[in-house]
Amino acid sequence: DQQVKQNSPSLSVQEGRISILNCDYTNSMFDYFLWYKKYPAEGPTFLISISSIKDKNEDGRFTVFLNKSAKHLSLHIVPSQPGDSAVYFCAASVTGANSKLTFGKGITLSVRP
Amino acid sequence: GAGVSQSPRYKVAKRGQDVALRCDPISGHVSLFWYQQALGQGPEFLTYFQNEAQLDKSGLPSDRFFAERPEGSVSTLKIQRTQQEDSAVYLCASSSDINYGYTFGSGTRLTVV
């Protein structure tokens, strides 16, 4: 049973527009959430994170929103750039549980020039 | 080193062969993780070390999988009697503080034929 779900396998957006990547989770014990970006033949790269005590975290063009009651988080990229084209993974952890991460299946973002 | 180094990058093994995958974490990182990523899936947790102590091996799929980190730095993931379902990318990550996420290596792609 997947505890972290990224239901859309792919997303295509125009350069300069907003990209919204969604993620849902089922385990109410999760209290820390991360987004990773992955290019082909490379390992995932940490992008941004959010603690469950917050509902928003912003870093440059990247903003993560957390809705605990809906068990839903989203990553907004504004403005989207062609270099953002990659696979994005949502991950979650339970603080104190050795920081073990549970990942979603990922979503492939394509940003069209 | 500057990043997490994994070797070999690619490994082809005949079914039944034993393999050893190496991970050299970022110097000074206490925590080290191994993940398995099957095609089209997100990374799945295998095992976790804090220094030389293996604190969690709950993700190891069978007793054919064994990991060690004897001196608290370099780690080796060993798979005995490989089977086709072991074919995947094996990712190693190290961390000093989960708030900044892990740093992943580029992975070892294992193909069992």
C-alpha cells in the first residue's frame, strides 16, 4: 500500500508559466516532507522541505504548500524554466524514525520553451 | 569528498552471482542510507547506518541482502545469489541533518541476466 502518492505521472507546461506538482499521503504520522528533483543517470537532488508545523515554505522560484487536514502537499515552480524539466519525487518521514524517507513514484515535468 | 560516490556505476551479473556495491559518503556525515529504485518507481528504503551501527535494516528484501559500514565511513551493500528481481538502481545517501535532506550518490545500476 503506497503511503505517498503522486497520481499524475507527467506534466507539461510552457516556459514562464506556473508548474504545480501534487502529492498525497496516507500516513498521519508523517511530519516532515521533502521534494527531490532527478535528472537521468543522476541521483535525486534535494529541492525543498516543509515541517508539519508550517503550511508554506518558499525558496526562490519554489514554494511548497502543506494541507495537513487533506494530507496533501504541492510544489509550485514559478516561473517554470526548461532546465526544470526532470522527475520530481515527493517524500515523507516521521521525525525520530531514523529519518527514513518514503517516496512517491515521481512525476515527470516537461517545460516547453 | 565533495559528494557521495558510488561504484561501480553499472554492474551486470549473471543470476546466482554475488555482487558488492560500494558507497563513499560525504566526509563527516554520520547517517548513511541505502535505497533501491526499480524502473518507474520511487526509491525504497533498504537500510540505515548511524556511524558504524546499522540501526534499521527493515527494508532489506531478503537475507540475501547484507550491508556493512565497519569504520563508520565507506559502506558496502552485498547481494548474494542475485536474482532477476534484484535488477534496479541502488542509491546511497548520506546526511548530517535531515532538515537539509539527504545527498544522494548517482547510484549503481544492477542488471541481473
